[in-house]
Amino acid sequence: MEILVKLRAYIITGLLLIISFVFTTVLVKMGKFSEFDKWLSSIIHNNRSSFLTNIMKGLDFIGSSYFAIGISLVILFYLYFVIKCRFASILFIITMLGERLLGEGLKYLLSRSRPDGPHLVEIDGHSFPSQHAMNTFVLYGILLFLLWTHLNHYKIKVLLSLLIVTIILAMGVSRIYLGVHYPSDIFGGYLISGFWLTVVILYARYRKEKNKKT
């Protein structure tokens, strides 16, 4: 109980995120996000250019499952063979597999169609929540957590944090720009990813606190 009290901030954050996701999902199914989705999408689409399109297509690749798998293998190699942290390696695998299963499961259950109009990249499957947004949020989110855990240089950690936050937000904008997602798809993806990441970090913190007691 004492450990849970210490970790109450993570517990409260997780609860708020999952409640917000459920609330958002209900509103999406009721069509309450339609006007907002159209408004924000039109603003982003009206600023399309050949230069921006090339950048957004690059972000499409960065957020793809293929890229996520490649980066994940590099991170795993570093965790397991370089710093020899078995727990961090297992935690990372569970985090990424869980994110993928969660995203695909929710897409199947909710079955939201993708936006009408031209799609600037080839895409299939359902729309809500955005798998690209989830891939990026969870992959770079857990990487950020590991960096803050294992790095000692504060300025480097802050700079990397700003870079990662920028990448995550840019990925969300790119999915709307390319015409393959509604803004609410991105918002939902961030919420459920934040919840999953909070659960993983909560477990890691709980284990660390428990080991202190023994």
C-alpha cells in the first residue's frame, strides 16, 4: 500500500487517460467530432505544398510498422547486449507488442472508416485510433523513459525530450495532412498510447520500489 501511495501520480494519470479515451471513443461513435474534424482537416489541407508533402511522406515512413520494428531491434540490441539490462529488454518487448495488439484490436472493434477524399499515401484498414500515432507515441515514449532512467546528463535529456515530443506531434499532423486520418483519430491514438505507456512505467516503478524494500 505504501508503494502505491508513492506511485499515485501514475495511477491517477492512467485513470484519467483511459477515461478520456473512452469518452472520446463514445463521442466519435456518436459523430460529435465531425465538425471539429472537418474544420481542422480543412485548415491543414489548405496549406498543402509539394515541399510539405515530401516531408509528410517521410514522416509516414518513420511512423510505419517497418521502421518501428527496425528501431526496436536496434534498441533491444543496445539494452540486452551493450548495457546488459534484461528487465529493460523484456519491458521494451512487452511495451511494443502490447501497443500493436491494442491498436489493431481497437481498430477492429470500432471499425471507423477513413476520411473521404484523396489519400496522398496508400493505406488500408480502419481509421480509429491512428496506428502511426500509437507507434510513434509508444516507441519514442518508452525510449524517452529509458533515456531518463539511464542517462545522467540533464541537458541532453531535455534536448532529446523536446526532439521526441516534436516528432510525436509532427507525426499526428502528417496523418491528417496526408488525408488518411481524422484529427480525432490522432487524439484517440495519443490517449490510448499514453494510457498504455503509463501502465508500463507504473509497473517499472512499482518493481523498482518493491526491490528497495527487499
